[in-house]
Amino acid sequence: MPTRDFLSPSETEGRRVHSPTELARRARLLIEDGLGTVWIEGELSNFRVPGSGHWYFTLKDDGAQIRAAMFVNRNRFMRLKPREGMQVLVRGKVTLYEARSDFQIIAEHIEEAGEGALRRAYEELLKKLAAEGLTDSARKRPLPKLPAKIAVITSASGAALQDILSVWRRRYPLLEVIVLDVAVQGPGAEPQILEALTKVPALGVDLAILTRGGGSLEDLWAFNLETVARAVAACPVPIISAIGHEIDTAITDHVADLRAPTPSAAAELCTPHRAELAREIHVRLLRLESTARRFIQDLRLRVQLVTARLISPTAQLQQWMQRADDLNHRADVAMRHRLIAAQRELVVLESALRRNHPAGRIHAAHERLAILGERMHARIQIRLQNASSRVLGLDRTLNALSPLNTVGRGYAILADASGNAVSSVAGLTSGQEVSARLSDGTALLTVESTRPER
């Protein structure tokens, strides 16, 4: 059968053509909806931190590797300092970086994989206690509806105690509270917690709350110890366990009579509402429930209509931030390349400058100047010698013509008072003083008379 290079209208009907951006976006949504949040353990490599403060790295094992990113709004709360080759345990959301269609993890929490050993110990102890029935819901005691006295086992300086007291001041201010101050982490935590649990029955309290704030698995480990768990289970007074935040779960949460997600929640769970408030809240809850149900139904319809068109601002912002870091990295690489090229050009120019340096020409000019100076000096000496010879000749001529030579032969030179030479008796008068220049001096004379020659 001959092949066709075209499709008939019936074959093209209903066909949807995607752009790369649309396809990448659909793939991202499918991955996020299908996988969601996962835990993954692997070796950390290619770790880098650009100017934005985000973390980018790769998780790998012997068979595969996955890119990961942890944005600054999450990593700034991490006590862990990542380093190359570190074995880590990461909790994060599986997604797709649309700009490059890269499969990646957006990390929300990172811890060293060494904590995996603690988690295995946690699971083994939990199984052991469950096998003994200590975690069964059937053995858990109900809390008193109207407690008058409650013991709180926690650190007196911790935020958990303040949260609990704040709730009780607002909801149940008549309650009597006994605080058993203990260390909630570190070597001293276990014996202090055990001692406090042994004191509870003698205090005459209606129930006790064992609590602390959030932290790492290692920070919360005192509440995962078998001795503490058995002491909680054996306590004759009902106990609420409120360890950490909502995502934290300790062994004591499973063996206690009630587990609260937070210290504040524990305070709310064990204190009643006043009767009037209860009735009013009940009425309002009914109204609120009805209104909320209708509102939620309307919102659900609206969300269904706009979900296909709207993109999560957080996801889009993460995409943009990652793209900005990508462009910034490419700009840094380009700048380094330009800098290397400029350095090479500078080396070439420096070499050309050395070849054309004026020092050689200056040296040659100095040598030529020295030669010309020697020539000029020689010519000046010759001219001086010639001038000296000429002066000597003129001196001899001057001496030959000088009247002093005549004086030396017995003649005299007469001069009037002004020093003017007297060459004729017509210029003399009787009684006039004149001077006569002789060979060895001058004589002053007075004219008595003149006698002109005829």
C-alpha cells in the first residue's frame, strides 16, 4: 500500500498539538500529583550555592542520580552543612524544572543518613512495644473532662511551657499547674524525665503533659528511649505526650494516653470550654459548618474551573529562581571566558611592548650624542686654537703699532687735563698743565710758551 504524506480531516479532528512549554508543564503536574513528597537517601555531590543563596546538588547511588534544589527560605533553617560525598536523607517534592525538562527534587528537609540508624532503632522499639500491647488504643485511658490540677514535665526555660501556659491563661485560668523542670535533650535528660514521672502520682494531679519543642531526631531521642516509654506506660496518671511539632512523632506519643501534635494543642485538648461558651460555640459551629460547606463547595467548583489555567505562584517562582540561577551561572562562565581571552591579549600586547620598548633607541641616541659631543669638542678646540693664534697675531700687530713702543724709544705722549692727546702746539696755551707719558711713567708739565715751526 502506498504511504500518504497527509492526514485526512477526520484523522486530524481532535488532535491536540502541544508546545514544549505546555508539555513540560503537564509533565510537571503529572509528576507532582503522582509522586508528591518522598524520602530519598543517597550520596550528595555537585553541591553549589550561587549568589541567591539557594542550594543545588545531586543525589546519586551506584545506579542513578537525581538533581535536587533547596531554596533559601528552607535551607536557612538547616543546621546541617552539606559537603561533597556526604550520605544524606532528603525529604522533598518530586517535580520537573520546566526550562530544561529536568526531573528533580525540591528539598524541604535534609539530614545525615546516619540518622537512619536512629530511625531503625525507633522502628524496632516501636514494634517491640506494640507486640507487648503498650501501644494498643484499648489500654489508653480517657482524659478527665474537668481537670483541676495538671503536671507539666518539660524544661522550665523552654518555649513549649510558655505556649501551654499562654493557652491556659486564655481558655482555663482557674487551672492549677505544677511544673517539673527537666532537661529535654542531652545526657541528663533520661534520668531527670524518669525521676519526674515517678513523682507524678504523689502530686495529686488529674493528668500530666510530657512535652518539648521541635528538633532533629537526635534532639528528640530522650523521648524515644525504652526506659522513658515504659515509665510513661506504667504511670497511673493519664499522660499526654506532645513532643516537637506536627511532623515529629516520638515513642512516647504511641504509649501515652493521648498524642498532641504540638504543646499548644496539648493544652487545648485537656482543658474544657465553659458551658456558656460551649453552647454558643456549638450553635456557631453548626452555622459555620453549614456556611463553610456551601462556601467550600463553591470554592471547589471554582478551583476545578481555574486549576487547569492557573499555576501555583510558589512553583512558578521556584522555576523563575532556578532559571535566574541558571542564567547567572552561564553569565559567570561567559565572563570567565572573556577574562581569559583578555588576559591572553594582554600577554601578546606586553610582548609587543617589550619588543618596541624605547630603551634601545634611547641607548643608540645616547651613543650618537656622545660621538657628536666628541666631534663638537674637537672642533671647538680647533676653533679655539685658531682664534688663539689669530689673537696672538693681532696682539703682535697691535704692539707693533702701539705708541707705547715709540715712547720706549725716547719719545713722549702729551695729553691735556681731559686725557686727550695733544698733537699740535696750536692746542696749547701758556700756563696750561699737560701730562707727558714716558716709558717708565707720567710727568706733569706746565706750558710756559709755544713755538710753532714754520
